[in-house]
Amino acid sequence: MKDELFADLLASAEEMVAIEQGNSVPDDAAVHRYETLDVQAIREIAGKSRKEFAVIIGASYEAVKSWETGRRNPTGPTKNY
């Protein structure tokens, strides 16, 4: 590993520790926020049951249930459907 890359990695790890310990606050520009889809609202607007919705989007009933209860979030092609 090149010295420059190692120094950058070490600085990032030290910053992470400082943030975790409450000694530092992350720069807002560096914080990534992801919106989660409201699958239940989308399904209800479509007027479909969980089983019907799952068939339409090519997902399992259990996946739709997990998304609606917040245990998981849609990813990949399903998220972009």
C-alpha cells in the first residue's frame, strides 16, 4: 500500500473513532443520507394486496412484508421498478 493511501486510510479511521466517541462531528457534506421507499403507501395507492403487489414487481410476499415493516429496504432492480 502506498504511503499516501495508508495515511488517508489512517486519518479516516481516526476521524471515525473521534466521531464515535463524541469528540468530533462529521462534516455535513460527507454524510450520506438515503431515502427509503414507502412500499406500503405505493402498494395501497395501487390498490393491491401484498401478494398481488409482490407478483407484479417480481418479489416474494415475504420481501414486500419485510419492506413494509421496515426490517429491510428494496435494493437493486426492485428499488428502481
